[in-house]
Amino acid sequence: MIRYICGLLLSFVFLNANAQNKTPDDFLGYPLGSKFSFHHRILDYYKTIATQNPDRVKLIQYGSTYEGRPLMVAIVASPENLANLDNIRNSHLKNIKLLPGNTNTKTPAIAWLGYNIHGNEAVSSETAMKVLYELLNKNNTSTQEALKNTIVILDPCSNPDGRERYVSWYNRVQNAEPDITPFALEHDEPWPGGRFNHYLFDLNRDWAWQTQKETQERVAFYNQWMPHLHADFHEMGAARSYYFPPAAKPYHQDITKWQREFNELLGANCRKYFDQRNWTYFSKKDYDLFYPSYGDTWPTYNGAIGITYEQGGGARGGLALSRPDQNDTLTLKSRIEHHYVTSIATLETISSQKEKIVSEFISFYDNAIQKPIGAYKTYLVKSQGNEERIRSFAEWLSKQGFEYGIAGKNLSLKGTELTSLSEQNVKADNNDLLISAFQPKSNLLKILFESQPALEDSITYDITSWGLSYLYGLQSYGLKEKLAPAAYQSEKIENNIPATKPYAYLAHWKSVNDAVFLSELLKRKILVRTSNVPFETNKTSFEAGTLIIAKKGNGGSNFDSLVTSLATKYHVKLIPTSTGSVSSGVDFGSDQVVSLKSPKIVTLYGEGISTTSLGAVWHYFEQQIKYPLTLVATSKIAQLPLDEVDVLILPDGNYSAILNDKMLNALQEWIKKGGKLIAMEDANEAFLNKPGFDISKKNSASKKTSDPFKKFGDKEREESSYSSPGSMYQVSLDATHPLAFGCSKEYFSIVRNAYNIDYLTEGWNVGYLSETGYKAGFVGNKATEKLKNTLIMGVQEMGQGQIVYLMDDPLFRGMLYNGKILFSNAVFR
């Protein structure tokens, strides 16, 4: 009898456990695909499933967004593997030498499926609920077989802030029945759209640079797991079908044979399912494996199989959209089904290749440690005079998971200077950074350092040059010999008040930290002066742009303690001086020593503005230098009280509907009274050849000539000949102009347009591209001429004010260290 009762209880428990797993439809209260789900409801579903299946699901919050929404993953595994999860992770990291210790333990394959990194590509998070349910569905033979060999990490929403921006809008405007009309409101997402995060950054282009909070936290968690495969689920234009691997060319040359083979295997499995269902798709087109900061390339360069999936739909797709050209209606339900099928096909493929994918991953890391790719076995980065840049660079290296140190002694070496690619004799000083290529993440290190990545095809999806020496403005060398670094420890800055309080404190101007320090001083109403010429005092040389914080004009008994404590907080080394006299240059009372005011800064927000350009400006002020920025709607510019504004920033965008002739006249009057206008990229188009503005296109501009016998099949390649999708140029810079203060001797910029702008005739041509400016990356042959002798940065004085013309965005993706300093100059000087 007791045995019978126990049997009944066990049967009840087993049946109840299966019954507990509600489908997404049952949990949400509506069929999946009939409505867009809010982020918190998706997480609620994940939490409920995890709570009911503690032996098979582990839910982990790895971070939060700028708006405070949780970033979470669900780790799904067989009961045996989940119970042993920590040991599996540790053994895996030991196998690839990212944790100390030896182990020969065989581990399961680890697959990370990432959904919804672009917020308005919202099908992904809906799919993530179905994938979780089916992974736990014991009647699904495919998923249960995959879980025997694979640990699955599900990231249901990588960009919750962007998703909520889109979903909140859509759910507010949708009809009771989806309106499939292409021009209906529910297919016309308003600016700025949900693609980007809170600061309007593209998180799928931030993996390498880690400028955003979400990326930093995701990469930190990723580095704790180092999955064998990372799949990134996206959407593209609503008129398109479905993209899955193999990827398009160009492939980076260092992508391994196995990674290429797996692309083919995965594509074959996806193709099988799509053919069975008569679904349309394409491969080997558009989505390449080159630029290193994507959710497919960055994992690839870390040894994983990195994959992108693209479903037709995106923001325009809505719940249902008529596509007359394809004689169908695209539905959210069908988009979910497509992403679900490729999710399962991915897990099937990795499971079927479990032994191979694990062994190849270990070999990838063994080779990186023992015989790293590339000509250079050590990278040397000079630190003298760049200590704060080195601190910032070292922090970035740590975020990536790179090993590094210092030379530890003085050495005489031969090396290749990485911006000129010239062989030079180089002296390594004790505190110079050394980064050995003999380390686990050597492949990624080599690819990010390379100055001229080999490009097998000129038609690419993104920028084609990114070398770290260019981006950080640090003098770097590739060495062919193996050197062992000594331990690195950043210099501790401690500013003390001298026994005799000084006449002034001096601070060099050459790092982003210096701009943060200036920002804090100005916010606290501390009067800061700066010298527009170099000077020498107390046998110490100071460059133009040096900050001078004198007692004169700064009352209060806590002046010294406030200035020294703020400098210490932001790692700024103060040099006290007892006099306002200098041994060379100009004394501190000279007209060449000017005060820096605390400006009221406004930028425009709204239709016509480039979201990412505005986002870079917004993030720069709020998260990097922490100085207040006022956002004003473009529709309100006519009502803007210009007399209350000191600096007006126009991010990249189309201003034809924003700045009419009346507004241009108002801006000129404001500038003449002391206002400063900063125009970025295409914002400059509003001022070209307009009365009073000294900016115009070059008269000698080459024009497209029509070829009556041109071939339609060559259209894409012909168009690329006029483009510069993102190449590296050295800018000829007037270092004596305040706009250039603190920038490196060599200033590099990522050129993404054929500017073709004439030199200013009345203003200052601070930065321009010469005949020899090109350094690396693809530039179309017809764009090349337009990028010779063209203005990049100029300043026009107008009455008491000025206009700063920035043809190139110095804040682009937050990548260019010198660009941040130059932009600080544009704002505050």
C-alpha cells in the first residue's frame, strides 16, 4: 500500500513538473506574435520558468541599463550539467588558459544566443521565450538531444531600453486589428527609434570599444564564460527575406579554417529547414566578417563561432505588413518562427559537432599562447608624457581580458612604428607598456592593433580601419622579439597642499581626465585660465593649453583643498607655482592667458538629426566629462532664447527643414554677440555658400560622368568607388590653434565621407587632409581626389563669437581619444 501511494506521489510530482511549464501563450495571456511583449513580462516569464525548473535553468543578472532595466541571461542545461556548472566553467577556462591550473576535463559545448541588441528589431525577444520553453520541453527530441552535449546561454534582450522605446510606442498606436497598409502609422516609427540604447549608441558596434554600460557589463560576463559559439539575432528591411551564414566577403584573413567550415555547416542545416518549409532566404551577401566590433566578429576573433541572423521586418514590420512585391503579408508570428528555427538549427549543429568545436577552441588558444599569428611578438606602447592616456588604455586592455605589463627596465630595440609602418630604433623605458603576443587572447590583440588590415573585397558593411595606435594617439611599436613584461601598476596621483600656499596650480592639458577636471572646476565656479602659448617656469616646460588655476579671482578658504582634492580624484597631477612670472613665454597676466568660462551648452534633438551623432555628444557630456547639456527639440529652435546660450552644438543631420534663412540670420547675430556654433558633419551643409559663412565646396570638384555603356551588374561596385566607408587618415593640424591644444603631435581620423570642402579664406584652417593624408582602409578611387586638400576642421571668427566647422565627427562611436580632447577644445576654448 505504501509503495502504491509513493508511486502515485512520484507520478503526481512528475506530471506536475511538466504541467508547470506554461507556454509563452498561456503565461502572457495572448498568442505569441499577436502583440509585442514588454521587457518586464519577458523577464517575468524567464523568472517563472527558472523558478519551476531549478535543476535545468539558472537565471543570472549580469548588469543593468542606463535606465535601470535588468540585463539577464538564462543558462539552460541538463540536470547533470547544471549541477556541475561551476566546475564545467572553471575547467573550460583552464583548458584555454584563462584560469590558472591544469585540467584535461572534457566539457560540453557552450552556445550563447543573443537576442534584441537592436531594440526595434523586436521579434528576437519574443523568439527567446519560445526557445526557452522548447529547451525544457521533454517532448522536443531536437532540443533534448542538443542539451546532452551543450550548455545554452540565452540572453533574451540585450538592449531593454531601446526595445521599450519601440514597444511602448507601437502598443500605443497599433490598431485593434493590425493595419497591414505600408504607409499606416504603426509602420512609421518616430525619431529617434528604438534601435539604439538610452544614449543612442549602436550596441552592436560597441563590442570592441566598450563605451557603453551595457557592453561593458555584457563583455565582463562573456569573459567569464567564453562560449564556443555566439549567435546574434537581428532584423533587416521589411521587404527582405532571411539571411543566415555563410557570411559574405570580406572575411578577415585571420578567421580560421574551422570557423569558415562551421559557417558552411550551419548554413547547410538552416537551408535544410527553410527549404522544407518553402521559406525564402539568402547567404553570402551583405553581412561580412571584418570590422572587429560586432556580435559576430568580436566573438570570432575570440575563437568562437560568431554568427549573425537577419530576419526581414524590423521597425516597419509591426504585427503584420503587406508586401505586394512578394504577394504576401509579413507577420510577427512568421518572423518569430523563422528565428526560432535558426535558433534550434544552431543548437543542433553545435551539438552534432561538440567534440570538434571544443577541441578546435582549445587549439585556437593553445596556438595563441605558443605560436601567435602575425609578425609581431610584442607590442610596445610609449608612456612618457602620456601617463593618463596609458591609464585609460590599460583600463580598456583589462576590460578586453588582455594580459599586459611594463618594460621594467631600459632597453634598446628595433621595432615597427605602427602608424607609419617604418622600421625604427626604439628605446623602451622602464614604464612603457609591454603587451606580449604569447597570451590566450592574442588573435584579438593582433587584429585590434593592426594598422592596415588586409581587405579581400572593397564592398564592406562597415569601417575598414581601426588600429589602436590611431585610436588612442599613442606611439606604439610592433616588435619581432618575445619580451616578458614586468608587473604594471598605475601611477597613484596624490596632490597635497604645499606648506606655503602657491600663487597658482598648473595642470597639463592632454587627456580626457583633464577635461573632466576642468568640467568639475567650472561647475563649482572656480575661475580657470589657460595659456594660448607654451611657457616655462621653475625650469619646467608647459605646452599651450595648460590650465592655470590661480588664487586671484577664486575666493574662499577651501580653495586649495578643493582644487587639490578634485585633481587627485581625476588623476590630474598639479604643479604648484609661487609666481605669475615665467622664464619664457608669457606671464599669467598677459592677454595670451585667457579665462575659460562655464558655458551654457545646448544641442538639438529631433527629426533631421543623426541619432548616433547626437548620442555621442550626449554621452560625452553626461557620462564622460559630466558637464550639463541641455537638449532642445528641433521644432523649438525658432523659440530658443539664444541670449541665454553660450554654445550651440549641431550634430550631424539634415538641417534643410530646421534652419531657414531667418534662422541663419538669427544665428549670425547671436554669434556676433559672442555665441559659439559647433557644426558637425552634414550640419555644415546648412552653411555652405551662405552669406556670412566662410565655407564652400571646392570649385575643382570632380563630377560623376555618365557612361552610356556601364553595366547594371557593376552598379554596387561603381557606387563604392565614390565612397569612403571608414578609412584612416592623418590630419594636418595647426598645433598652435586652441582647437588643437592637447592633441597628439599626430592626429588621426576615421574618414567616412568624401568631404571635398574648400579651405576657409577668412577663418582658420585648423585641420585638413593633404595629398599624403591617407593611412589605411578602403577609399573608392573617385573619392580619393575629393579627399585631397580638403578641410576637416576650421574656425571662423564672427564678431565676438565663432563658428567651429567639424566636417568629421571627433566623437564617432566614442572611439577616438584625441577626438574627445579636440571636442573639449571646441566647447570650452
